[in-house]
Amino acid sequence: MTNQTKSQFVAVASITSELSAVMVVAKEISLAAANAKAIAFRAGDKAKGFQPITDFINELAKETIELVTDINIHALVLYRLTVNEFQKTTAYNKFELAAKMAGDAVYANTMQEPLDNARLSMQDCQRQFKRDVSQLLGQLEAVMHHARAARVIAANSRIEASQAGEYLQSLQAVAESVDKAAHTIHDNVQRCRIALSIYRNN
């Protein structure tokens, strides 16, 4: 197995791991939104401004979960492409070795066509991998956008919570948990992007 193939396997595996963590955190945000909604309901007019924020937090969590589910599917496609590329590269290397060993043999020239076909097949696989990497990077950027939005919502939540009287601490805790979760998602997705970005330009 080539170093390139090994690093692709490692990159795809690390993405799957990071995205599993993102999924857990996104579900935690959804739970935080449900808790905040219950608190805001009990607080009544004191948390009137907080109530629509809880809906937005929940929607953001749902969209993040959907995005991560799609990204996981694409990560699986990348894994299969990496396996395919490894097989095609192995086949090409064997054809190339056979062509060299044939030297000036009578039918040595018959090796050229399968060698060319193996090269084209390998190169097509490599191009497909790059295309899929670019697509995946775009999806990861969308998750980053959601994480940034969640941090803005958390900041607004703190402001609204300050008006909630005796419910202030409960709603502040929700805002803190959303902010922490958004920060975690941002960091995990950033690691995915770094792992993939080297393949976009190779």
C-alpha cells in the first residue's frame, strides 16, 4: 500500500470519528433547546424574547444533524474510492512491471494497451476522489456556518436570559451549553477540513 493511500485511509477514518462526535454534540444542542423551551414556557413574559430563540436553536441542531448524516454518506463513498484507487494503482503497477520484464520479447507490444487502460482507470479514480473531496469540503463549510450561527444565537440568548428574573441562571446555562457545543462542532469540523484539504490541491 502506498503512503498516499495510507494517508487517505487515515484521513477518511479520522473524518468519520470527528463527525460521530459532531453528531453527539448536535443532539445535545437539540436537547438543550427542548430544555430551554420548557424553562421559557414556565418563565412566561419574563422570557418572552427567549422563546423564539429556542425554536431557532432546535432548527439549527436538526439541520446540523441532517448535514452530518449526508457527510457521513460521502465519507463512506470516499473510503470506497480509496479502496478502488488502491486496487487500480496495484493493477497498474503490476502491468507496468510485466511490460518492463517483457523487454524485447516478441509480443511485448501487446502489453501497451492494458497498461494504458490501467493508467487511465487509475487516473480516473484519482480525479473522482478529488471531486468528492471538494464536494465534502463544501458540506463541511456548511456545518461550520451552522456552528458560527449557533455561537451568535448563544450570545443573543445570554442577553435575553438577563431579563428572565429568577430563571436567569437556568437560561444562562442553556446559552453556555449551546456556545460550548458550537465551539466543539467548529473544532471537530475544522480538523476534518484540514485532513481533507491536502487532497484538493494534490
